Amino acid sequence: MSPSTVTQNFVELEERFGAHNYHPLDVIIVRGEGVWVYDVDGKRYLDCLSAYSALNQGHVHPTILEALKSQAEKLTLTSRAFRNDQLALFYKELSDFTGYEMSLPMNSGAEAVETAIKLARKWATHIKGIPSNSAEIIVCDGNFHGRTVTIISFSSESLYKGDFGPFTPGFKLVAYGDIDSIKNAITSNTAAVLLEPIQGEAGVIVPPKGYLQELREVCSEKDILFIADEIQTGLGRTGRLFACDHENVRPDIMILGKALSGGFYPVSTVLADRSIMGLFQPGEHGSTFGGNPVAAAVARAALRVIKEENLVENAERIGNYFKSELEAISAEADNIVKEVRGKGLLIGVELKQEAGGARRYCEALQKEGILAKETHENVIRFAPPLIIDRSTLDWALPRINNVLNSS
């Protein structure tokens, strides 16, 4: 099935005038509602990517839309030079929702990661007593925390680093899921361990059971901060409010983004208790748009939807069903499928090398009316909005089966 003329025109315009830093599927989406999106030709697709988990609440959720419209009609931006009537309420509701005493809102996830790094470094100097400019942060192989120069400095992916050096020092890269590699990397200058409780971009890599608990114990014993990047896994995606909750682990610093706005607006935040977050002083960090009234109002509504619509519980229930069905499909397609893994509604189907890469399977799924995206060459990531129900999955499963067992 070749793209329509309208689709091809949009693709050609984008390729001509836009930077080629993405390789999207050639579908031109013009409208979204719930778990569905529609292209320029009116074809409907099930969204199984959720904008990399930014759309946990689904497309254009009416509650969040109303909050956006209502606030945008009154006040959009003050900068942090002045106060507004939404930010304080967002702080309070976020604290009640997560259990952390304080937060610092930013815009993109990468900005929040940068914020957490700065906070950990200040804590290292002022609280732990590490000499200034000497703090080290342990990170993990396969990580994805964003694409700023500092963040790619500790990536293990050569594509992300490329010709973008020189790089920021102060990071130690260790094996993911191996607690001994973390223990062996600790020195007197170690300030923090920064990791994803499940690595999404690396291919939905789930660490061994007990890994996060052991990490929490090591960090507490060695007086090291545990920083969890839950930008993709947080706010219900894995069937718990946070992926760390699967092991009843509380990080010292939590990083959130994506679904914090339900896909309406760039909103991220760093969470910590007062003993850590209270270290920031006026002028040391900030953002013109961070914590603006629209962002705060939208995020407040996004949190309400997660809670009131029981999205965490739905992600666990429907996710268990989806994963078990994918395992059954994959058992029949064992000539191309290597493994199905994940938690909640963050599921990766890893294909064998002989399958020829996941891209062509995602293109085949598109023809079947399902939008998913390959990650790390051989993994199809399935992450639909958390509002999805079983009947919708039952519509999708035969189509997924058709692709995996006939491609």
C-alpha cells in the first residue's frame, strides 16, 4: 500500500525543510481521541506508542483540555519573577500525590535530568563534603536520559555521542542490572547513582528482581543519592505509580516528565525532600517557562485523571493480559521472536537477528491500523495509553498475530 498523494506531499515537505534527526513512519496524523489517531486520509490507527508514554491519559483528554483552555484564557506566563495562582497548588498536589516534600518544575525531560545532576552535585559538596568540582555520578550502560551535551556525555550509544564532543566529565558507566558493578565503581567522590528502573529506549530492559532494593541499600549504606529517571516509566505506565514501587523502593531524587501533562504541554519536574531540594538558592537554577500557569494547571489536571480514572490499576490489569497474549503469539512466531518482556503497559517484543530488524514489522503493523515503533533495531515497543480496554486489545491482537506470523 503506497502512501497517498497528500501523505507524500507532507513527507516531502518535512524532508526538504526539516532537520533529519528522526526517522518516523510515513503516517501524517491530524487528529487524536483516546487511544485512536486519524491520518490525513481519514484512516484510524490504534496508538501503541503514546508519544513515548507522554499520553498515558490518552489523546486530548477532555479534563486536561478544559484545564488548558480555561487557564490559557486567563494567564499563560509570568516567568518566575512573579508568583501565580497555579504553581503553589501544583506543588502541594504533586507532593500529596508522590510523597515527596518539594519539587522543581521544568519543561523537557532532559532539563529535569540536568536539574537533578546539578542538585546531586551541590548536595555532594555541601552535605557529603566531596571537594568542589570532584563529584562523580554512576550511570548505567544502555541508559537514555536525553540528548543535551552533558547527558550524551555518559551515554553508551555511539550514535548519540557522534561528533558532539568534547564531553562533560564526572560520570562512571557501569553494567545495568549488575549491583556488583555499582559497588565496584563507588569511591569517596561518588555522589549519586542515576538510572532508569526499566530502560525504555534500550529496548524495555527489566533489571533482575531485587536489583533496585539492593541499590537502595548500597546507596543508604554509602551515603549516596539514588536518582530514578521515571520520565517514561512513571505515573502508572508499568502498573505502579512509579516503576520503583514494584520493589517498594523510594529514590532520594525522582525525575518525572512526559505523562505529567498528558501530552498537552512540555512539563517535567524533579522531586526530593526538603533536606535535598532545599539546597537550591535563588538564582542558582531556573527556567522562564518552568512552572508557568498553563503548565501547572495542565499538570494538576493530568494528575487528577491518573488518580480518578484508576489508570495505574488499569495498566497492571490490561498490561498483564496484553503481555500474556503477546507471549502466546510469540510462541507461534518463535522463528523470529526472541523474547517478550516488560511491566504494565510498557512491553518490548525483541526479534531475532534473522528477522531482519523491527522497522519492517512496525511498517506492517501500520498497514494493519496499529502504530508502534522500533527501538534499538530489533525491538518493537508496545505502550498504548493507559485508558485502553480489553475489547480494544482484542481488536489489535489478531492484527499483531498476523504481522508476526506472516511477515
